Amino acid sequence: MAVVNRPMQGGGADAYGVKRCDDGTWLITVVDGLGHGARGAEAAHTYLRLFRECSCDSLSALMSAIHLGMRATVGAACMIVQVIPDRQQLLYAGIGNVSLALISSSGFRRAQSARGIVGYRQVRIREDVLAWTPGDRLMLHTDGIALPPEGAESLRYGDPIVSAKETAAAYATGKDDALVLVCTLEHLEAVRIEEEQHA
């Protein structure tokens, strides 16, 4: 797994988290705190604390608990993905403008988030599923990355950290914090994370 994070001046509000559940599945999340200053960064920090502390019972239950716990913040957008190795499935739920794509030899599949802001008013939480095969790539990114509809060639091949760097270099808008996460899907026993952060 590789992450490239490019915060704007004054503090970044984009972040990610990874944890393993007792059932052997993995949860991967990307969050974009509202705005890109100190209050957005505080919202992202609160989100990640709740993500780590809350139960893995279900994505909708986890998202609901985080939503309630975020009420005192400015709010955030997020995507949570549960990687289920023994069924070769991705279960995912998202709110706001964090995007997910699954990249395979057959193409580039995007997944949609529900509208809304985590921590603000009522939100509709919807779980969906995607099938994967070993070697496929999961990509999550915030709205500081503007990918073309057909995806990016840099995501299809090579080392994940190289793919993440090339994607950030080519498609970061420069108008907002930008984070891109790239993960090669396998029968995971452990997750090795490579991270590059730009001030």
C-alpha cells in the first residue's frame, strides 16, 4: 500500500487509516476534513480516532458511530473499504467527495459515495460490494486529485508508491489538499505502508 499526501499551506485536512479486524478482514479509509486549515485537520484527526476506536461489526454501524462522534467538528467526507480476502470482495461505504476505483486488467471501475457531510445533519449510509481478483488495485483519493473519467495509466502498473506519486504529480489540482492511496489486492496477511508527504 502506498499513500501520497500533499497538504495545502496552513495544515492538511486529508488523512487515511488502516486496521485489521478480528475476522481477518481489513478496513481502509480516507477522510477529507471540511476545508483545508486547522479546523479541517482537527475534523480529520477526530474521524481517525473514532475509526480506530469503533467496532468492526459492520460498515454501516461503524459509519453511523463516526457520524455521531463528529457532530462537534466542521465535518468531513470519507470512504471506508472492507477488504474480505477469503471472498475476494470489497465492501464499501462513502459519504461526500472521497472517490474509490478498482483497477484491473479489464478496466477501471469507479464507486460512488452518498451525498452529505459526516457529522452534519442526517446522512444516508449505503453499503455496496465489488469483486476483485489477486493483483487488482484499489485506489482511494480526495477531491484534490482530479482523475479523468477513464482513469490514469499510472495506476495500472508498477510499484504502488510510484503509481501514487505519478498520479499525484499529474492530477493534483493545486487548489486543495490532495491525497491518493494505492493498494495491490492480495490474500493479505499484513499490510506494508509506504508514505510520502509534502508540506
